[in-house]
Amino acid sequence: MSFASVVAAFLIAEVALAAIMAAAWAVERATGETGWIDAVWTLGVGATGAILAAAPLGDGDGDGSGWRRAAIAAAVVLWAVRLGSHIVARTRKTPDDPRYRKLIDVWGAAAPLRLFAFLQAQAIVGAALAFAVALAAHAPSPTLRAQDIGGLVIFAVALVGEAAADAELARFKADPANRGRICDVGLWDRSRHPNYFFEWLVWAAFAVTASGDAMRLLAWVAPALMYGVLRYASGVPPLEQHMFLTRGDAFRAYQQRTPVFFPRIF
């Protein structure tokens, strides 16, 4: 990818995600259901990333990288379909996301405009993620590299790990005997937010695959952004505040014995 192609890829991603998140805002305004926002974002990022990965973007016909573009496009589609379907299933049961609902309540009369701006900020994050996918897909070498193998292995671990964490939490919540209790089994015994950790690992995997020349170091913006968002912004803080309010001392004990993000190995 030339410098011009890199700039074009990011601008395409930003315009696409801005439109997609404007649509998510319109859905929330029409239905009053905040749970669909993350589903729209996930599927939008996946579709944008897949298109940027599969498109030639000035690579030329002789570089032999068509297989890499196909592999990365397939990977981001797998991520989007898996996570998107999980969020859709959750939203059909519980249409409201407590994190968004609290923001809307706090914003009061300014909520419509502030929510629109908030979702446009999410569009910028999504554009950075789709851009990292494009950088991974369009790595210049036509041959199989260690970065390709390592990145795809990390991606597989992340995809399976996030699905496993979500499944463990769903099984725990489905058991009436666990009502009011904190899920601290399996992966949730090793991290308070294993699903967030594996989500971050997905984007680290794409950055590993993209690694090569200096320009492709930009792909590391994606996992850095996701870590900041998940650990310090819309991920861990509001969820843990909700757990403090609903679980009290039991959550404090869980917090003391379990790492917040990166899983305990032993």
C-alpha cells in the first residue's frame, strides 16, 4: 500500500463508520432500545474491515498477496458474525444496555445530541480498527511470514477465548441457583473481564500480522485504542460500577482476588 492508499483506506473507513453509527443513533431514537448500538457497530466494523481487506487498494496483480487478503477478510468476518450474533441474541432478551441507559439518563435533555456525538467517537475508533485490518491484509510480502502465522494463531485463540467466556457467563446466568451471584468460574476466575481481554487480543492479532515496515506500525493503534476504551472508558468502569451497586461486598471480594483485565496464569 502506498501512502495515498493508506490515507484513502482510513478515510473510507471513517466515512463508512460515521454513516453506520448515524444509523445506529437513528435506531435508538426510533425504538428507545440502546442494546442495538453495539450490534450495529460490530457488524459495521466487520463489513468495513472485510471490504478494505479484500479490495486491491493499489497492491497490483503480481505481489501474490491475494491469499493474505482473503484470510484477513475471512478473519474479520468471523469476528463480526460471532460477536454480532452474540450481542443481537442478548439484545433480543434485554433490549437496553445499562451503560448507554445511564449516560442517557445523566445527559437529560441533551441526550440526543450527546449520544450522536458519542457514537461518532465510536465511529472513529471503529475506523481505526478497520484500518488495522487493511494494513494486515495488504502486508507487502507475497510469501508466508512468521507474522502471518503468529497473527492468525493469536486471532484463533482470541476468537475461541472470547466465545468461551461469553458461553460460560451465559450458562452461569441461566442457572436459577446463581441468581444474584457473581460469575467466578472458568475464565471468570482468572480475569474479571476475560471477554474484554480476548476482544483486545483480536486486534493485537491483526497488528502482529500487519507488522513489517514502519508505516504498518500504525496498526498497533488498534489494540492500544481498544485497551483504552475497554479498560478505562466504556468497558470496565461502568460495568464494575454497576456490579458494585448490585453485588456490593461480594463484588469487592471478587475484585480483590481476581485480576481486572489480563488473566491470571497460575
